[in-house]
Amino acid sequence: VCQMLLKELGEPLLTSTLILPDQNEPLDDPYDIEQQLEKRIDVFIDGGLGILNTTSIIDLSGDHPEVIRRGVGDVSAFE
């Protein structure tokens, strides 16, 4: 299914760990995510339970990369 979706989109698909502003732990249960965000998302693809490894987030919108959150993955190239 994922390969068909990517072929149809014609571009990469990016996912990240979801930690809501009022929470400390990432959401990993698709049912919980849908219940909390259903009115604020355009498309919801249930990929099953996730893993609780926090991803790293790098802001590339400015002149210099900024590490927003350190998680899984080496971010040293952006420092």
C-alpha cells in the first residue's frame, strides 16, 4: 500500500514523532491520534502501532540549519 501511495504522490513522504504541546510522551497508537486530531488533519493513514523513539527535527527554513529537537539520528552535520 505504501509503495502505491508513494507512486501516486510522485514525491517522498515524511513522517515524524508526534508529541502534542501539552504532553511529554509521543503518541504511538493510531486510535488515540485519530481521536485527538481528527478535526485538524486532512488525511490519516493508520500504519499500526508506532515505536516510541523520538525523532530529531531540523529547521532548514533559515540561512543556517537549527536543531529543534534531538532524538534518533545523528544531527552533528547540522550543528
